[in-house]
Amino acid sequence: MMILGAARAAPLDGSMMAEVAYIGGYTPDTDGSGQGITLVELGSFARLGETTASGPSFLAVHPTLPILYAVGESERGTVAVFARAEDGTLSPLAQRPSEGSAPCHLAVDPTGTRLAVTNYGDGTVSVHGIDGSGLLTDVWIFPYREGAHAHQAVFGPDGVLYVSDLGSDEIRRYLVGDEVVPHPAGPVRLAAGMGPRHMARSGGHWYVAGELDGTVRAYEVAGASEAPEVSGGQWREIAVVPASGSEGRNQPSHLEVSGGFVYVANRGPDTISVFSGPELERVAEVPCGGVWPRHFAIADGHMYVANQRSNGVAVLPLKAGHPQPAEEVFAVGTPSCVLPLP
């Protein structure tokens, strides 16, 4: 396995490079060792640039504009807006409060008009308007009761914003339109003590990783084809399995669905588990190529795993959907998010 990290010049022909990725993580002022946001070229994994930022632990891009958004995971959380040049380099445009503490995730809706931010520290969810240039405008703020820990926001195809709340064992829901309002049917209640962290939808099913009980659960959504404000989209649990087959404590982090497989990163065992279908049959579990896999992304036949405590992003080839041993590791301080772009 190769360890990479040397800088290399990358002359471009005036168009965006074929495959790049941004890596976010923790910086010295947020108990990490990273420099900010790192730009790399996939394939060669050449380091193309660094953009200074405070605690950019999660990143997202606008679906149509050359804009990148980053949280600043600190007690007084922030959201930063960056312009992306044709060569992928970033220039800061604006920064504003995240309206809560320790923001750990953000997501842009498919229309590019809303940015949802989850603040883990106090459980607040903020939804920011996005104007035609990608800058943030008005904001809707949804504080929550003591003990809440909002962890991830996902815009569903049904016009609903889903937010996993690790502290209250539920999926909070908001209707997104001209205004953003709490869903009239209320949150989805999950198993007590589960600690839902990250989730993903595929067809009529949701999959959720439980950070506190070390499980993966599958849910069938009733009334998924009806108007969300009418159906309420009731969830029925149809499968629950341990996220890892290893003994000892496991704190699953990221979950993703791709090619019919459900992938889960396991912190503790330091593995990636692979499950098939809504029945969650385990088909593989492999080493993640480092320590404490905080996040991963799948692109171009590879899985890129941000191993927070071993300071590197491991590159795992995929064979028939199964991750293989790491081919190489890109050295970067305390990474927590990998965002590949075409």
C-alpha cells in the first residue's frame, strides 16, 4: 500500500479536470491537524491545492453553480461559501452563522435553492435560502429540546427534508416549499437508544446507521407515492442487523446506498460492511485502510475512506461492488469528509 501526499503542479486546458475531490476535516483550532479544504486529483491523487478554513468537517456543492459550502464545526458554528474556479481551486465569498453549535453536516436541495445545516451541539437545524449566485439569503431556524443532536440532513424526492437526531432517536421532518415548516405528521420515532447518525434512501426504503447501538436498520415507507403532507410517510422497520460482525464496541458513522448495496463505515472495528437489499444480508466486511473511518465516498469504481485518526484517505478498489484492500492512502490531517466531483 502506497502513502501519498506530495504536491504536484497540474496544468489544465481551461476546463474543469475530469475527476477531483475535496477533502474536509478538523483544523488545529478545532482539535485537529488539517489545514482546511484539500483539493486532490483522483487517480493520481496529486495534491492540487489547500484552502484555509476553520474546522470544515463537512462539504457540499451546488448542483448547477460553481459553488462549494462548508460548515465550521466550532461552538459558534459557521457556514462558509466558496467560489470554485475551473481548475477546482476555491475562493471565499461569504460566511455566516450556522445558527447553532458544532455544525457537522450540510446538504443542498436538488433545485439549488435551499441549504440545510445540522448543528450537533444544540440540535438546531437551520435552512438557508440560496440566491441565483449561490449566496445565502433568508434563514429558517428550528431549535430543539435539550439533549437533541442533529447529525445529517437529506432532501427526499417527496419535498421533505429529513434530519437524523442522534439524541432523540428520531428522524425529524420538514416540508420544503416557499416556506420551510415542520411536517404536520411530526418526526419518525426510531428504536430507543439507537442513536441514528447517517441515512440513505433507495426506492421505497430508508436505511439508517445507529451510532449508539451499533446497528443498521431498514425501513419500508408507507404511502411514499402520496403527497407528503397527506400521507405522513409512515416508516415500518423491516430489518435490523449489527453493523459489524466484529466483537467489541462499534460506532457506525457514514452509510451510503450504491448499486444495490448498503455500505456502512464502522469506527472501532475500523471496517466497511456491505449489505444487500432491504433484508440487510451481510455480503462483506473489509478493513477500511486506516483508523476511525468517519466518512467515505464512492466514485469511478473506488471507495475513498476518510480515516480521521490515522490522518489519511484510503483508496479501496471496488470489485463487483465489494471493497478490496486499500491500494494507497493519501496523507491529510484528521479528514472527516470526502467529496468527489465529476
